[in-house]
Amino acid sequence: MIKGNKEKTLKKNIDLSKIPKHVAIIMDGNGRWAKKRFLPRTAGHREGVNRVKEIVEVSGDMGIKYLTIYAFSTENWNRPKDEVNYLMGLLIEFIKKELKTIIKNDVKINVLGDINRLSPILKKEIENTIELTKQNKKLVLNIALNYGGRDEIIRGIKMVFEDINNDRIDIEDINEESFKKYLYTKDQPDPDLLIRTSGEMRLSNFLIYQNAYTEFVFSDVYWPDFNTMEYYKCIKEYQNRNRRFGGL
């Protein structure tokens, strides 16, 4: 009951006129959460999925328009094969189980990253979900999957070179703003707020170009424990910031 009252108080103190348009989250700490409880790392990943569902729902209710979650990086392939396979299977399970709810809640699914390296089954599920949700408008859920910030920039440079080579654009047309259309997040605003859980304080190759003026909030809470109340705390901290974008 005490926790419920705290959550209501935090929600009441959120300024709905200052809700971030785009929130990005590095969901960190699944393994350490499980280890602390003498459970296998897979238990942490499974519990982490429940937090994804919760935070997606809360984001939509608050009026956040874009939510980007870091699900699997290009570096994560270096993890043990069994863990990688479990994560991929968990993602397939999540998509199949939650698709009806995602459509009902008017959530549009978008993927950042190269899905060609994924299994044919997972790739097909992702493409199907993208197609079935493409008209949804309440919230865009970007899932960063087989994603790396440096890889994204190099990919963008290659696309620019190809367009210049084929006389589709002139080199003088390229600037900071026009380059954004070569990123996975094209036509989306840059993140206003980036949250990283588990106490770690680094970007880990996540949205390097887009995070130039993003506000960072680092939470000590492991991702499986990052509930609605913790989310409200991060939003409130963001709202207390003075965003100057290099000015005074």
C-alpha cells in the first residue's frame, strides 16, 4: 500500500506538459539480478521482458511518442551461444504472445539494426509484426536488435556515398540534419531522455549520433526491478533539468 501511494504521488507530480517525446533505455542488469537471487541468467532475461511490457504501457499512457529499447547489440554475439539462443527464442515468444496487445494498444513496432543475421524464423516474425503494426499511431516502439551505433553511422556513410555516386544527391546537400535520413531512426526526433539501469554509466555504442543533446539519467536499479515507480523518478529528474542545447 505504501509503494502504491508513493507511485500515485510520483505520477501526480509529473508535468504532462513536459513529457519527453522520445525516451531511450539501455536495459542493463538482468544477469546480475539473477545472480543475486542464485538463479540462472536466463531467469533475469525472462523477468526483464515483463518490465518491457510494463514500461511500454506506461510510456503510452504518459503520452511518450517514441520509446527505444536496447535489446541486443552487435557485441552481444560474443556472449555464450546458449544465452544468445535463449534471448532470440525469448524475443520470438514475446512477439507471438504480445502481438494482439501491441495492436490493441496502438503501438507501432520498428527495428533498429541489421536483422539479416537473425534466424529466418525470427526475421519473419519481426517483418510480420512491422507490417501488422505499421498504421498504429499512439507509440512507436523501436527495438534495437543486432544494433551498434558505430555500425549505424558507417552504414549511413555508405548509403550517402551510393546516392552521390548515382547522382541522387550532391555532396553539398549533406549536413547534420540531412544525414539523419540515413540512420535507422530517420523521420524520428532524437531522444530527449536516455535511461540506463543497473548503475553503469556508459553509452555502450547506443544511438551515438542521436544522443548529442540527450539528457542522461542513470538508475542503480537492475532492469528486472525497474518498475513504473522507478520510471516516474527518471521522468521527474528529466523534467527538473534545464536543457540549453549549447546555449545559455
